[in-house]
Amino acid sequence: MGEVRSLLRHIPKVDEVLMDERLLFFYKDTPRNVIVDSVREKLDSIREEILEGKLTEISDKDELISDIVSSITEKKKKNLRRVINATGVVLHTNLGRAELSKAAAAAVAEVADSYSTLEYDLKRGQRGSRQDIVEAAVRKVTGAEAAMVVNNNAAATMIVLAAMARGKEVVVSRGELVEIGGSFRIPDVMSESGAFLKEVGTTNKTKPSDYENAYNEEMTGAFMKVHTSNYRIVGFTEDVSLPDMVELGKKFRVPVIYDMGNGLMTDLHRYGVNEPTVKDAVAAGPDVILFSGDKLLGGPQAGIIIGSKKYIDLMKKHPLARAFRVDKMTLAALETTFYQYQDEDKAMKDIPVLRMISSTEEELSEKAKELMAKLCEAVPSFSYEVEKCLDQVGGGSAPTNYLKGCAVALYKDGIPAEKVERLLRKAEIPVVARINHDRVLIDVRTVNEDEFDEVISAVKFVEKTIGGKEGEH
């Protein structure tokens, strides 16, 4: 017992530890509470281990301070952090989907730390509408009569149904009752909107006659077509095309809603992406079209609704419009993204999603060789090869389309690929990669050239860690 008391007396005081010059360094950019809490937690941990008989001597001061520094450094890391996407999945939902263009990111930064014209009309000197910020740009690019923006496509679906078909039936093919990430289901959101689902057809076949037979003059509020962007039904199938749906709507004087999801503005068939475009949808003539901003459009998270001014005005006045409205940073990014689409050729180069998808196998091969050469020089203890692979669009878009890509395969004898992959995620700037045949693949489609140095730093961290110079933590 006397030994325990002696150890407890030798635990340094909090104030003494706080005066160490290695901790004083943190005061410039770290809240004092974070530093104090880290010191107390470490000292409390030592005290607890002594009382439990797990500790028979107190570590020297250098080791104590080192542990506290590590704790403070870990606490300073933000939960929402930048990572390098080396998976080859362009729209990686878990990694934030679309990477904004440099211009869109600059527009966000410009309004983020200053006042702005969010709801102020400079010409008239009075209150304006935040919807006016993007509506003209969206209309110009899409050719739609009117437009509005909400915070995501689920919200767009909700407000469209609530404004156009509350208390009415909405006729939808059984083969289009989709579920997307996060267990979001069309039938569920329809129920919450106050509209009633009227299923027609079968899972694999729906015909125009199915909609005709479902029509009820008193109850039918809308015909709805949902683009199955995250799956495909193939084989013995049939569905009603959007133009045919529009004709049915005209015949029965029922509005037609098209939930297309993907937000693709330019034809990407030549790059292996067989998805419908927004412009094609507008040309078909449905009353309302809704799609995401952060999928193939390549902008921020948003739900974009375009179509007949009659129906868009209803939505703008709906009580849900305020609940689902977007902030100034989203509007800044979205306005810039649509502005860039006014020059489609330039957009293909400047909008990262389009640039990544349109990268050829030859371009990616050269890019992979460049990265491999840099890695060979900087971290020669690993082995590298350029390897062909198949990439994905991701984000619930183009589920059956694969893009021919290239990756740098990274491996080291005696070191499991799972360990290398895990350590890459623990680097200062984490690199998220994938494993194929016990080799880690750094897929260059989704890694920018200006990120090569950070990939190299991450591999150096792995080398240092498995070499025993730094404990895995």
C-alpha cells in the first residue's frame, strides 16, 4: 500500500505539465480546454492504473508529454476531413459524391465569410428571393420554363408530390418503386407527402394500358415515371417511355412527373455511360422533372426541380419550401456549376465529374505511370505495377456501366494488403483505396495530379509504421 501511495505522490500536477514548452506550442491554434482536458485524461489514466495495480512505475516526462501531444493532435482532427479518393468510383457516396470544380469551390469561399445578396435585390434595394439566384442559369442550360432548388432530390420528390398530388393518387410502375441509399423509398416518401401510391404493371413489364386502366377522373393526381438510376431490370422487360407517358398525360389531362435522379446535362454515351440527359427529358415534355445536383451534374448536394411555371410556382409557395431551402454556399456552387455548362466543351474539362468520366484508358495509363515513377523514387521499399482495372461512376448512377481504368498496384512481401490499406487511411491526409488479389490499388481516375505528393506521403507513412519506427495507432 505504501508503494501505491508513493507512486500516486509522484504523479505530476496538471499546472506543472501545462508549462512544458512542447504543450505551449499548441496554445497558438488550440482551445485551452482541449489541452487541459488531454493532460487531465492522461494523469487520471495513470492514477487509475496505479490503483488497479497495473502500473508499478511512472513513465519519464518525455514519454508522458509525447502521449499528451498525441492526444491533442488526435482531438484536433476534424470529423469531416479531406481524403484522397483512390477507389476509382467517381461519385463515391461515402466520400461526398461529386468533387466541385475549382470555380464552384471559389464561389463558395467568396460568400462563406462575408455578407451576400442571398435574399437582397441590389437593383431595387429591397428583399429578393434566393430562388432567383439560380433560376435563370438553370433555365438557360436546361431549356425549362421555370426552376427551383431544394436541399436534395428526396426533398424535391416530397415537395413535388405534396404540391401537385396531395390527397390524390399518383400512378407509378411497380418496376420503378426504387430504394436508394439510407433506405429512402419512393412509396414511403409518397405516403409522407400526402399523396397515395397507385402501383401498375409488374416488376418487369408495364404497358401504356396499365396507366390507362388505373386512371380515375376523381382520384388520379399525376402519372409519375422514376428513372431506375441505381439498378437495371434486363431480359423479358417492357416499360413506358417518357414521351409515351407525356402523351398519356395529355390524353387524360393529368400532369406527368419525371424523377430522373442523375442530373446528366451532356451526352456521355461515347464514354460508356448510357444514361438519359436532362435536355432529352425536357424535350419529351413532362410537366415536372427533378434531379440531383451532386451526381452527374457535378455540383453540390441539391434537388433541382424544373418544368411548367404553373407547378413550380405552387412549390415555391408551399410550406415545405422553407423547410427544404438551400443555403448561400450551395447556391453559390450551383450557380457557378450551371454557368460553366454554358460552354459544354469547357465544362467537360473543368467539372471534375465529367473530366474523370471522360478520361481515356490511354490518358489514365500515362497518369498511372507518372505516379508509379514518383512512388518508386520516393518509397523504393514497396513494389509497384501499373494494372488495368474497371472503374465505376457510382452515386447510384449508371449501375451496369464500367469504365476502363488504370491503377498503381502497391504491395510488399510479407505485409498483408489489408494492413497497407488500413494504414493508408490513417495517414495525415487519408488515402482510401481498394484491394485486388492481395494488392492495394491506387486508382488514378479519381486521384488528381496535384494529389500525387499526398499519396506519396501516405505511402511513406505506411513504410515508416510497418518498419517499426512509429507504432500503429
